[in-house]
Amino acid sequence: MTLATDDFASGVLRIAIDAPLRHPFDYLAPAGLSPAAVPLGVRVRVPVGRRETIGMVVDRADQSEVSSAALKPVREVLDATPLIDGALMQLLRWTADYYHHPLGEVIAAALPRALRDGAPCAARIECWRATTTGIDALEAGALRRAPRQQALLARLAQSTRALTGADLSKALPGWRDAARVLTGRGWIERLELDASSPASSPAAGHEAGTATGAATSPPLSAAQSAAVGQIDASAGGYAAWVLQGATGSGKTEVYLQCAARTLARGGSVLVLVPEIGLTPQLVQRFRARLDVDIAVLHSALSDAGRLAAWRAAHTGQARVVLGTRSAVFAPLPRLGLIVVDEEHDSSYKQHDGGCRYSARDLALVRGQQGGVPVVLGSATPALETLHNLKAGRYRGLTLPRRDDQALAPRLALIDLSAHAVHRGLSTPVIDAMRRHLAASGQVLVFINRRGYAPTLLCTACGWIAPCHACDARMTVHRASGQLRCHHCGAAEALVERCLRCGCQVKPVGQGTERVEETLRELFPGEALIRLDRDSASRPEQLDAILERVLSGAARILVGTQMVTKGHHFPGVTLVAVLNADQGLFSTDFRAAERLAQTIVQVAGRAGRERNRGEVLIQTQYPQHPLLRSLLEGGYEGFAAEALVEREATRWPPFGRLAVLRASTRSSGGALAFLAAARQLAPVGGAVRLLGPVAAAMARRAERYHAQLLIESADRGPLHRFIGDWLPQVETLARAQRVRYALDVDPIDIQ
Ligand code: ADP
Ligand code: ZN
């Protein structure tokens, strides 16, 4: 007891726990330790009720508001040194405050699962290197008959440092069999190095000079050099750069050069890419050009893979982190540059579950906090970004099309009501395809819907196959023989007869599968490939498809938005957009922006050398102002007009928005809850509440969804309001058993 009193006298530790709790908890330091001896940013095991959980030390305090008798000591300190350093903790705190999300959950989201579960942070990592006898054997050609062994040995022999098992698995899948034979012969050897010891930091030897990768980089264009020069000159302080240039204009070259210079100065680099932009091809390009270890972080990693990548970044072994959204929280000692590629991409926003952060916005905050330049690259910057550019908060850099690149493609609208249409393909599109294929061009057919058809209809009684969990139709997936709901993921066997009257059913409308089928009939001799989430669910599949298009093996590419994500197809001379109309009449104020970006991004795939590409956009509404402004003024013209409209309606970036979403199993529950939540808000003030209204799709995944918009001209009042209001909403939600989520800066308010 005296011990506890002593500890209390010298203060308490504040521990953030992975739970929906607004505040950290106070604990006493473990017996025999003073709180000051426990570093911030280490994990601890603490008792919570009758359970035990793992939390993180985020603060110390002299006193607790909890009575000393109720305070319990930490049971165990798990790390000797912080997992999260002061700079990263500052970012996580900012995230928790700004998105009004519990710090413990934000921290948990930033850590790999294995670390959340208590895995040790320091670890031995397996590395391999070639022995001198091995190198001699290789040079003597001893392995000519054993290509796999030869490839492995050559790889190790070429490397100036030992390669990790993870490196090898990426480069040479299935290498372990070969490794066993080679180890047996004494031609390669396995080492175990401590991941946190500098000796195992293979990058250490590359700090000076060799990291410039200059040997393989093409000479930069004047615009690229200027961009690299300006960005580089801003090193050592915060600056936000908008690097605008069409796909293929050389943005990635600029990132690579800036990264090389940062590395040469001893800094580390964070590169964020959209979920589907992270292909093995891109990783390969970074690996080939930057002679340091690169940690790759994305959502498809195994727990072990994620832990390994995180550790490599944390220890400084990997000085480049290339990753998707959550990599914005990657630990990077001596961070010197942040790149956000395709910054307009909506996959940077966490859409569901947990803290709904924008990795793009957080990258800027991280840059600001750490005094690091941030490069936002895009062919179609978000309207917010253009607004910030205009307001002088960001600095602009433009890359024109490169000399060997095509002229900007010619866009034309095809009025669907004025032409014959065969299964979604109008005669002018089919004719243009024939023309381009005959002239040995490649053709890209874009349709923003995967599956075979969006509807399965009974022509006798009018029955439409419904999703039983949503207000939605089932999509026909013929290849897998399924009906699938694209909203909740439900799947059923595809039926041939109507479930109501037993008559024949037929698929209505087009998806990628059906367009593929139709095009195979129309162009029987042409190699065709489909790119959507079904045909490319893994990065390797995506890579294989891209490779077939790039090599020219496939002449026709049918795809969804996946084709718009940063891949450059120099051989494509015609792009056909089959359904431009989906985004034209949406209730979401951002739908038009997304549609314009999609069209411009797809269009950007067309054209080769001086051969001007052609882009045909099928629409029922050729007079629609959005389509006209795009056609006449390009993305800039569209953006200028769209910003005027946003200003008039006070939508972001001219106003600040948050949305409170709720869902219940009962039909009226979510609306009633939000109405009650609205009642809790003070009347008047600088904040306006709009709604509640049912979501555009009210019933989804067996729950009823509704939302309440919270709007203000400025950030300050909005955040103060939410700060006061949300705890009351929370109490109400608990009482009414409602699921709810607050989304600050929502990008989708359907
Ligand atoms: P982006 O990132 O804008 O799509 P990339 O940097 O990927 O553009 O460049 C597209 C292609 O052009 C790549 O194959 C790249 O190697 C090549 N490239 C870029 N800059 C140059 C240059 N200055 N000289 C020659 N080739 C270049
Ligand atoms: Zn459904």
C-alpha cells in the first residue's frame, strides 16, 4: 500500500487503450519504477476490469482525477524504447482530435496487428548472402542447368549487402528450394541479424552517394528538372507542392529524383499511392532506382508481412516506405520527403469502420509538423487542392506532356439517342474501334460496372432479382455463376428461372463481363483482356494484365476505374467511355468532380507519340453543362466552373462539413436517433445542421442507414461544436443501441 502511495505521489501514467473511449486511463507505474522511468510511446500490459489489455503510454501526469485507491499499477512494460516517437505521436494526437476519434483506436490503427497483440518489436531477421565459392561457381557457369538456383545465386552475388527473406520472396517466388540446395553446397549462407542493430541495417552503407540512382535515370526534361530543383530547394522545411501533369508526363521520375536527393542527405522518404496504384511494377521501379531497402505497406499484407515492413521502417533499415492509405502512419526516423501520388484518389479516405481519416490531408499535417516538403501529384487534382493552390497555400508545378508523348487526345460525345446501340456499344464506337484496330492501335473500353449485368429481370412478371439485405438489385456474375450484391457482398447461385413465376429470366444492362463477351463476338480475331476487381483481385494479377496491355499482346482492354489509376498505356489510341451518365445526376455534391476526373484519367491513356488519341464518350445528355465544360475547357475548365458552383452553394472547400451517420436494424431507428441527436445541439451559432435524411440506399446489409449533415463556414466553430456535442451523442447512441460514426470532411454524402 505504501508503495502505491509513493508511486502516486510521483505521478501517474496515461495509457491509451484500443477501445471506443474518449480519454486515456491513469495507471500507476509498475512496482519499483517511477513514472518518469517509463518512456512515452512504449506498450504496456494493464488490467481493465477483470481482463488485461495492451495499451500505450501517451502521457504522464502529476496527479490523477481518480482516487488513489482506485488506481492500479501497470503490470508490464513491453518495450524498452518507444514504438512511436514524439513526432509520430504528435500526428496521431492531431488525427484523434481532428476526426474526434479515441486516441487509443487511432494508435491501434497505426500499428500492425502483431504489435497490438504484444509481439516483440525488436526481432531477428533472416538474411542471405552469396559466399565467395558460390560467386566463383556462378562465374564458372556451374549452374547453367539449374536456372532457379542460378537466378538466386546471381541475385545474391549482385547485391552489395545481404538480402532478407522478404526481399527474396518478392523477387524470386519459391526461392527456398533453391536456397536449400545452394546452402548444402556452401554457395550461399543464411545469417540472422537483429532487426534493430545498425549492423543489420543494410542501407547504412548506402548513405553517401550511391543512393542517387543516377545511373539508370533518364535525363530530365526542363520542366522535370525545374520541379526537382524547386522541391529539393524546399527541403528542411514544410512546403506543399502540387505537381500537375498527365499520366506519363514524368511525375514518378520527379518523385524518384527528389527521393534520391533526400536519401543522399540521409533522410527517409514516404510515398503514398492509391490502393490500386500499388503494383509490383511500381515497387520494382522504386527498387531498381533507389539503392536502399524499401518497405512496402498495403492492406493485402499478411500480419507477419506487415510487421516485418513496419519494423524495417521503424529501425531505419528501410529508408523508403511505399504504401497505401495507412502508411501515412508509418514510423520513419529522419523523414525528409512525403509524396502523395494521385492525390485526388478517393481511396486515400478511410471510408468505413474506425477513424475516417484522409491520408492525403494527414500527409500534409505530417509535413507541417515535421518541417518536411510534401508533393501532391495528379493529372486531375482535387478541387480542394486547386483551391488551396489558388489561395497560395500550396505551390504549383506543371509538367507538360513529354516530347515523345502524344498530343492531348481529342474528346467527342456520342449521343446515345441518335445512334443504334448494340448491347451498350453505339455504332460510332464500334466503327472507331474497327478503324483503330486496323491501324494497329489498341483500344480501351471503359465501363464503370463490373459483372455481367446490373439486373436480372423476368420478362413475364417483371420480377427483378433483389438483394435480401439491401435496397438494391443483385448483379449478374456469369463467369462465377452467381448473383452478387455490390453493396453488402451477398452472393447467391445464378438462377435461370424467375423465383416468383418460374418463367425465363434475362440479364439486363451491361457490365464488364458482358461487354467483354459482346466485343469477342464483334472482334473475334482480337486478343482481349478484362481489368476489374474480379479479374485482378491480387497485385500479381493486375501486373500480369498490365503487362499484356503494355506489351501489345492484348489489343482490346475492357475495364472499370481500375484502368484509370496511374497506368500509362502508350499503345492505346482509342478510349471509349460507355456510360458517362452515372455521375451526372447524383445527390452527392462530389459526383461531378469524380466523373470529370475519371473521364480525364481514362482519356489520358490514349495516344502515342505524335499519333493523337481519340476519346469517345457515350451519353444520353450531350448538352449537359459538366460534359460541355470538360470538352471545351478540359479539366481546368471544368474545375474552374465547379469551384464557382461550390462557392455559390457553400460546399467544401468553401464550407466545412461533417456527417453523422447512423444505422439500426429497425426501419425508423436511425432517423429517430439522429433527430434526437439534433435536439441535443444548441440552437443558433455558426453551425448548421441539415437533416436527418435516410441514406440514398436506406437499407444496406440488413440495416437502415440515415445521416445528419453538420456544416459551418469555418473549421474552428465546427470542431468546437462537435467536441461539445459528440459525447452527448455517444451516450444517446449507447442508450438506443444505435451504430453511429462521425465523418469529418466526408467525401461521399449519398
Ligand atoms: P507519370 O508518373 O507522370 O505517369 P512517369 O514518370 O511514370 O510518368 O513517366 C512515364 C514514362 O516516361 C516512364 O516510362 C518513364 O521512364 C518515362 N520518362 C519519364 N521522364 C522521362 C525523361 N525525362 N526522359 C525519358 N523518359 C522519361
Ligand atoms: Zn446487399
